Amino acid sequence: MPTSKQRREAERRRLQRQLQRRVQRENRRRRTLTVLSILGVLAVIALVVGLIVITAGDDNSSAAASKSPTTSPKTTPSASSSTSAPAYPCTWTKGGAAAKQVTVPTGTRPPRTGTTDVLVKTNQGTMTFRLNRAHAPCAVASFLSLAAQHYYDGTSCHRLTSGGLSVLQCGDPKGDGSGGPGYSFRDELTGREKYTRGVLAMANSGPNTNGSQFFIVYKNSQLAPSYTIFGTVSQGLGVVDRVAAKGSNPANDGKPKLPITLQKVVSAK
């Protein structure tokens, strides 16, 4: 039979074992909490890094798109890409010297439905422009007003481009791409514009700088949706094809080698 001393010694060892097990359990609990904390921190770091990478990717895509080499129809050396606020009712903003004296269009609320045809007689043949009031009522109103005032009569198409951008640019009485009517009006854009063969669009030197210059697309062209489309060439696009076939000087972007002059622009009514 164990003595009192032996019982006390056994009890002491039992208590030690209990304490050791408690310490071990506490250590395991702390290690588990530490591991879970580390995993939580790593998860947060991974999430932040992921968001940074995604954002950086979006920024890089935008930068790449903005740096894409394009040659744009222009009235001055640069033209920028933008979508505009609704342009209706029309605002005619006076500014700059007019290449040929005209008055601004009458009224600020022209018709917004239907189409109207304009005959464009040139030294290379006759074209018919079908202007779309529903797409660009202000651009159509301006074009019709200028035509009625004989602004376009006797003006040469001063610019021909080829390649990724295939357009004939007209509408400057000066004949060098610097002239305008002495007023401007806002863009009429949806952001979904496509510059396909036969499209008529306003040339510009930046957002909301439309004047008198326009371009005719003779081959599908890659352009940012920054140029107001106001109609199409419904008849006579072969006139532009003949001019384009002769090329330009300088090549790819310059004055047409086969001169083309708008002799008379008049409503077909």
C-alpha cells in the first residue's frame, strides 16, 4: 500500500501532466490562430494585388488605344476623340475669320426627322448626297444653309487619303484645309459611328469644332467615333473612286492628283 509520500508524489506528477497538456493545447491554439492570421493577411494582400493588376491592365489598354496610330480628317494638324453632349437645340458659335462671308443658319431647332437630297455637281461628275436629319439635324441644317448661300460653289476638295483611312475631304473655300464659315457647332455623336464606304462626315480640329469641311469615305476606314455622320453619297460615288485611283501628292495623304472642284451644291427639291 502506497505511503502518504508516494501518494503526494503521484498527485504531483499527475498535476504536472495536466499542466503540460494545458500548455500544449494553448500552444496549439496559438499556432492555429497565428496560421489563420497569416492566411488572412495573405488573402488580403492577394486581393489588393489582384485589384492593382486589373486596374493597371485597364489603364494600359486605354493607353494603348489612345496611342493607336491613326490619321484623322482634320482642319488643323490634330483631331481628338470624344463623345459629345446632345447638340440639340443647335448652337451656332461665332468665331474666326470666315473663308467666305455667310450668315449662321436660321433658327436653332431644325427638323429632326427624314432625309433630304442635295445635288453636288463637280468637274469630274455629279453626286447626290442624302442628308439624314435624324442622325445629325444640326450638321444637316448647317450644310443646307451653306449650300443655299453658295458657300461651297467653286471650292476644291483639298485632301485625299488612302490606306487605313480612305477619304476625300472638301468644304474649304481656301483650298488648303484652314478655312471655315466663321462659326462652329457641336458634335452629334453616339460613340457607335462606323465610317464605311459612302459615309459623309464632318471634319474637325477637336471636339465641337464642326464648321464647313466634310469628308467622303470611299473605302471602309478605321476611325474613332469622333466625327459627326450626317449622310451618305446615294449616287455618284464613282466620281470619288476615279479621283482616288489617281492618288495624291504627297502619296497617301495630300492634294488629289486629279483635281476635283465642287462647281455647284444645291438642294434637289
